[in-house]
Amino acid sequence: MTAVASLHPRDVLLGAQAGAVALPVCDHYSGVEARMRKSLALQAEMAEEFGACVFDVTLDCEDGAPVGGEAEHAALVCELARAALPGMRVGVRVHPVDHPAFDGDMATIAGQVASRLSHLMVPKVESTADVERAVAALDAAGAGELPLHVLIESPRAVRHAFDIAAHPRVQSLSFGLMDFVSAHASAIPADGMGATGQFTHPLVVRAKLEIASAAHAYGKVPSHCVVTEFSDAHAMGMAARRAAREFGYLRMWSIHPSQIRPILLAFSPDEEQIHIATKIMDAAAAADWAPLSFDGTLHDRASYRHFWQILERAHATGRRLPEEARRWFVPVTH
């Protein structure tokens, strides 16, 4: 194998257009102590099953903390983050930047357990001014390296989605469906919050597409909103598939353990995609990443990048890879 062919696909293909950073496709939210503990236990169990941490657990202060008990809840979140097993991904959603508890959340959580967290989620971000407020709080807490995720929940925020996505400290944009619908003074009917209606109402569809486009424009991860009908497995699977295949989302929120596996399934490549991607990547490496014809179709580094990202997604969702592809995911040792 030549020196070029021996290079890792990330080194060869992602320099010119890196695309979004790879994150687990499922972001699971819980805010009540018992559920947070169960979520962390389930995360560890499924990591052992799949051989990788296949979903994030985001501990929720905004909806989880009782009124007047925000400081105690922040302390609990720190305790849970410290107790998470090595290799697990744990994030925290703090209160919005204009909430009285925001500064306390940031000082306690970012100040004490930033090194144990995968990300920090800031809800109800309206503009880059809110992002800067969060960034300043992170820096003041000594957590300047902690990835920042933001939640877009209003028409005004959607208007500023591209500016927000462009901020260098933002890693991911999520769509807050429920608040977005309620921000329209009942102009969007209630079924616009449902598993089906959220994919058909024009204003909701427009917001989803705008957020996904903004995220992709700046190499950030677009994260799809919740499905509240958590007992309806069919509706959950349908919504996850549409989010992944039609709306360009790379990640999706879960609010119940039963939603995690449908999200993993919907966002993971199928066997045929994995097979084709493996064959093309293997041929590309053998050709020193030069253009080639595969089954009568021309491929070059642009299409190689696409097929490499399929393999990365397969690995991140715990799919079994062919031997030819597994060589690229062997942990690096020093």
C-alpha cells in the first residue's frame, strides 16, 4: 500500500469540507432524579451491547428543576455527572440566559464538572447576543473548551439561525417544536406539535429546513425535535425516518427510553448502504484516492466523502461493519 493509500480517510477527505462534527444520533433528555439515574444506567448497558456509546444523556435543569430548587438541582446534576462511567457522554441543559437561575447553573455546573460533560445545552437562544452571553459564562467558569449546543424555539430565533450557526463556539442546533408552535398565538393548530402534523404544516416545515440548512452551512449538527407520542412506536419510527431522510437532520431528541432504539435504527445506514460504502472506500484507498469507476459510475473525493460519512454513521450507531471497514475504526494507541 502506498503512503497516500495508508492515510486515514479523515485525513484525506475531510480537509476541504469537514462537514458536521460526528455526534451520537440520539440525545436523550431526563430531568427527574430517578429518570436521570435510569438514563445513565441504560446508557452504560447499551454501550456494552453496541460496543460504543450510542446516545447522549442530557440532564435537564430547565424542565427538571422545581421552582425555588434550581440550585439544589444543579448540585444533583453535578453529582450524577461525576458518577457517570468513563467513556459515557453526558450533557446538561441549563436555564435560558435571561432566567434568574442561569448564572447559578453556569457557575455550579460548568465551574465544577465541565471536564465530565460532552456538551452544555442553552435553551431559548434568540440571537448571537444570547450565544455570547453563554460563552462569557462558560469562560468565566473556566469551561472555555466545553461544546455549546443551542435550542431554537421561536420565529425570531429561526430568522437568526444562520448567524447563530456561524458562531465558532456552537456545535449543534436543536429545534424546539413545542415552544415554536406556541409562539404563534394559536395560528398553528395543535396537531402541528404532533408526530404527523409537524411534518406537514408549512411554518413548522420551513423552520425545520431553515435550521438544518443553517447547521450544515457551517459544519454544525442539526438536532431534530421531540415526538411526544412516546407510546406510539410507529409514529416515533416514522418521524425519526423523515427527520433523517427528508429533512437533513443528523441527530434527534428522545424523551422516553422507548424512543432511543427507533432513533438509532432510523438514523443508521442499512446493510446495503454499508456494503456499497465499504466497497467504494476500499477501492478508493487502493487507488490512492484518485477518481475511479465503480459499477459504471464515476467517483471522486466528493463522493468518497459521502460514503465515508456513511461508515462513520454506521460505526456511531453500533452497526457491525465489514472487516474492510473496521480497520479504519481501530482505536489509536500511542
